[in-house]
Amino acid sequence: MKIKLSPRPAALFLLLMTWLLSAANAFAQTPVAEPEMADSLRANGKIYVVVAVVVVIVAGLLLYLISLDRKVSRLEQEIKK
């Protein structure tokens, strides 16, 4: 059984042009030095508060996923019995 791959030339051309135009758009953006907000947060010492809040949120999500996995595992074991 042979698989014949013959894409239409017009579709291939459109796909190629889409890729090229999206790459050109990415290169056309001017680089920004650094965000001013990060500098002010770092200077005032508030960046540590932001980092702590992010860590608490991620830890909470991780603990929730672990507890959810345990509940699902327990229900799967009950269904098998």
C-alpha cells in the first residue's frame, strides 16, 4: 500500500508565505531596553512580594492537583473492585 503525498502547489505556496510573513513580523519589532515597572519593584524591594505570591499560587495549584489525583486513583480502585 503506497501513500501518495501530493500537496497542491497553491496551498503549499500559501503556507510558505504565511510562515515567511509571520517571521518577518517577528523581526520587525524593536527591542525594548527593560520594563520600568520591574526596575521600580526591584528598587523598592516589592519584587520579593510578587515572587512570594507567585510561589504560593503555584504551590496551591500543585497541592490541589496532587489531592485530585489521589481522589481519582481511589475512585478508580473502587470501580475495579
